[in-house]
Amino acid sequence: MGYVTATFEDGFERPIENIMWQVVLLVLSGGWYPDKMKTARVNIASFIRANDLNDLLKDVPLDEANLFLHDLKILNLIDP
């Protein structure tokens, strides 16, 4: 996980890319790091509350946006 995280430590251009990356890291952690999972969930949820998710997803292809929203629902990061 450390290598994967360090590879992209400078982040991405768009905020939606950064939050998508945080969701990927959450999934990759696979529950092995409970403290990091909790922190990631809090950070992702805070970002979603502070931003209009639909506005952030407007430039994302529809199929990818729908898949991302589905993932957020499965992870209980947004309401179903």
C-alpha cells in the first residue's frame, strides 16, 4: 500500500480524481488497516458533504460516474 500511495502522493488534477483515488485506496486496504480505513472513510465522507458530487462527476463519462456512485453506495459512503 505504501508504494501505491507514494506513487501518486502529488495527487491528480481534478478533485473528483483525488476522491476516486481515496476510494480505491480504501478498497485496496481490504480491512487490514482499521485505523487507516476509518480515517479514509471520514475523509471521503467529509469531501462528499463539502462538495456537490453530481457537479464533480459532470465531466466523467456516464458509465464511469454511475459505477463510482454504485461503489460509494456499496461502501455506505452515500445513501442508496
